[in-house]
Amino acid sequence: CSSDTLTPVYEVSRAPVIVALPRDAEIGAGDFASLRVCACRRCGHLYNETFREYLADRMYGDTFLTNMPVHVSMVGSLKTIAEWIGLERYANKTVIEIGAGSGHLARIIGKDARKITVYEPCQGLRPEMLPEDNVELYNKAFTLNDLDEPVDLIVCRQVIEHVASP
């Protein structure tokens, strides 16, 4: 909505940047950053105002996937999201999923899409985990420079909290 009027919701000066450290690793100042969750006064979206893109590789790069479905109900909820989006929005169309996590939603949508391009900075998501011919993985954060041709649908789930200025 392009509003810059915010209401702070939660703030902490030293939040962990990474999910897990390798055994015997020393914890240092670079393993923490400030966290300031704000709500937009115009539309209500929440995001971390202090998120900095230079932290993305440290946070999401060479780590394990933290959102793998561990129960069939979790895959069911992704199917519900695909139904909510609507088959007519992605069937035989070009789709980008930004922040795909484990890639399960991309695989569900990919059954009907012409092509789905996945942007997921976590190196834990590997190409062999998305074996479909019409699914392409980029282990990096999406930027507008990556958009070199028109697409029919862009899906962003659980992404806004990782964007410094939506």
C-alpha cells in the first residue's frame, strides 16, 4: 500500500539470526540482530522494519529447511491454499513462487501450471526435491531484476516478515 505510517508491535534488540549453529561453533555478535515488528496503519500488514537484506544469506542460506511438512494435514493445508488461489489463475500458466520453503506448494501448483519458477534462498531446498520438468529452482532471494518476462501469477507465502520495506 506504500504507506509509511507504522505502529510498533514487538521489538527486541538481540534476536537470533540463525536457526541452528554447528556443533562446537562459537556464538558471536553477528549471530544476532534487532527485530522490530510493525503494523502498517493503512492496511494492517505486519513486517520486520529492521530486516536487512545482507542478513538473508546468513539466515536462510546454508541451513536445513525448517518448514518441511511433517504430517499429512500440513500438505492438506497447502492444497487448500492452491484451491483458494484458484485453478483458473495457474492452470497452463507461468507462475513464480517467492519464498517457497520446502517447495511443496510449488509442486502442487506445478501439476497444472505450464511453468513454475521457485525462489528460495535456503540451500536446504535442492533441485532433486523438485523433480518435475516444469519446476525450476533458484536458491536465492528474488529481485525485480529476475523478472525478465511476464508471468501470470506470483505467489508469496510467509515472505513479508523478511522484507525491510514492503
